[in-house]
Amino acid sequence: MEAKIVLKYKTPIEAKAIANAVSPDNLKAPQGLNVETTRRGSTVVNQIHCKTKLQTFAATIDDLLSAVSVAERALSAAKT
């Protein structure tokens, strides 16, 4: 199973902050699961490859989007 989640931000600086916030999760993936986060300009691309259970795949997407949401809220709070 594969998923590609593309997130667009107003500036490359915002995108870099979000990518940096969720990238450490890439290192914690169990065997059979690969999560890669890259940034291109003001776009963050998250690619998920899962060779295990559907539940693992769905939980990984949920965890990633939750981490992105927290990072976005933190970024928003830092701006004010």
C-alpha cells in the first residue's frame, strides 16, 4: 500500500518548519513501513509505503496528519 500526502504552505519557511517537525518520525518506522518526508519550496510531500497490515497503514497516516496538525498549530502560535 502506498500514500502520497502533499501539503502546500504560504512560504518555504513554513514548509521547512513543518517538514522538520514531522521528519524525525521517519526514523521510528517499524519493519515493513517506510515514511519519507521531503520539502520542495513551499510544498511538503509525505510518502508512505506499507508492506504490513491495513490497520498499520491507516494508523500511520493518522499519526502523520496528527503530527502535522500539531506542528501547524505551534507555527501559528509562534507567529502571534
